[in-house]
Amino acid sequence: MNSIVEVNNLTKNFYSKEGEIEVLSNISFSLDQGEILSLLGPSGSGKSTILNILTNLLKPTSGQISINGTIGYMFQKDHLLEWRSIMDNITIGIEIMHKKNDKKSMERIERLLKTYGLWDFRNMYPNELSGGMRQRVALIRTLSVDPDILLLDEPFSALDYQTRLMVNDDVYKIIKNENKSVILVTHDISEAIAMGDTVAVLSKRPSTIKKTFDIDLGLKDDRTPFKCRKVPSFQTYFDLLWKELDNNEI
Ligand code: ADP
Ligand code: MG
């Protein structure tokens, strides 16, 4: 398979008054076309830093990065603008790109809203929606400009547990249906397995990729995060990943 993102020997140091901190020491991974890669690591291990480097918000200290497509970035908070309707939140990307009068872009947005159950909500305001629905809006907004690669930075962590399970399924179905390549950052082991085709485990700072696991739970086209959680081998992966994470916590 072709990789759409490749990262080799990435390092990042931050400099402050207190001195230098080495955040990423040697990070290498690749993302294949159409796959979901979970980047699993403890808090402070540099996960957001990796995404910020991929989107050019930060410069790496050293290393090579190759990206063969356009990127959409979704944050932990939904960052919806409360004073804009759902429709106007979703069209913000094409507005910034001066494409609001472009028929094709608007048709695409209409299709996304209709396909993913947001059409009837288009004239409402963010505060009228549940947390789960808000995350769906944030995802559709990210998809509105049709990026090839999605970077999702802990997009579920602000949700309560049951909502999170539902939104896991929701987001998974949408990104597979739209055939996107995804890097999902999370510190949640179950989520990393349930969502990922591959899970790369980060050590704590200065971080490296400790190990990469291909997740094969024997589910095929009917795979959903919820079904994954019910397969007996899910627990086996959980234990393996727990050990990897645990080893570097002490
Ligand atoms: P994670 O997303 O895995 O929780 P981050 O990438 O946010 O981790 O941060 C990794 C480390 O880098 C943290 O110790 C954080 O304080 C530090 N850090 C992040 N951004 C900056 C910055 N702009 N300047 C200095 N230190 C930073
Ligand atoms: Mg983070």
C-alpha cells in the first residue's frame, strides 16, 4: 500500500527560560492511504506537537516529513462559533477559501449534511445541540473542504463515556465512508484499538515510537468500534498495549 504520510527521525526541542526540553526524540511512522493510525501516548508525550508539526504550525528540530495530500485538523474542543448557525459553521472553511459561491463546494456540503443527519439542524445554533452532535458538526466542518488526510487530536475526550462510544462509531463510519486517511491521537487504549487499523505507542517524553501493532480483530467490512470492543481478542490487544504504556510510566 502507498503511504500518504511518512515521518522519519523527527525530533523537536522547545526552548524556554528554564532551558531546553526535548519533547520528540526520534519519531518515525507512516500512514497508509485509507487507513486509521492511532497514536497512543501518555499525556505530555508530544502527541499534539506531532500534529502541529504535520500541519506546519510548528517547525521540527530535525527529521523528514512527506505528506501526499491536503490536511484537515480536528481538535479536542469543537471550536464551533456560537453566533453562527450550524450551516454557517460548516461553510466557514470554504468561506475562508473564497469558495462560497462555488456550486460544487456547496453541493458537497449539502450532500454531507444530508448523508450524516445534519440537514434538519442546519438553521440551529451550536448551543441547541448535544455534545455528540457538536462533534459531528465539527467533523463535517473539517470534511467540508475535502481534505485527503484527517488529523484528529483527542476528539472524544471531552465527551462522557456513553456519548464517547456512540461518537466513536459515528466518526468511524463517516471517515471510512468518505475514504479518508486518518491519524487519531489518543491516550485511551480502548479507543486506539477500536478505531485504529494500526496503533503506534509513544513513550513518555522525550518520546519515541515504542512499538506498532496492526489490529486484526477478524472483522471485515462490518467493522465498527463498538463491535471491536466485543471481540475476545480485543482484550489481548488491550493487555499488550497496557504493558507497553505501563512500562514507561514508572
Ligand atoms: P500531548 O499532546 O501528548 O499531551 P504536547 O505535544 O501537548 O503533549 O506537549 C508535549 C510537551 O511539550 C509538554 O511537556 C508541553 O508542556 C511541551 N510543549 C508543548 N508546546 C510547547 C511550546 N510551544 N513551548 C514549550 N513547550 C511546549
Ligand atoms: Mg495533546
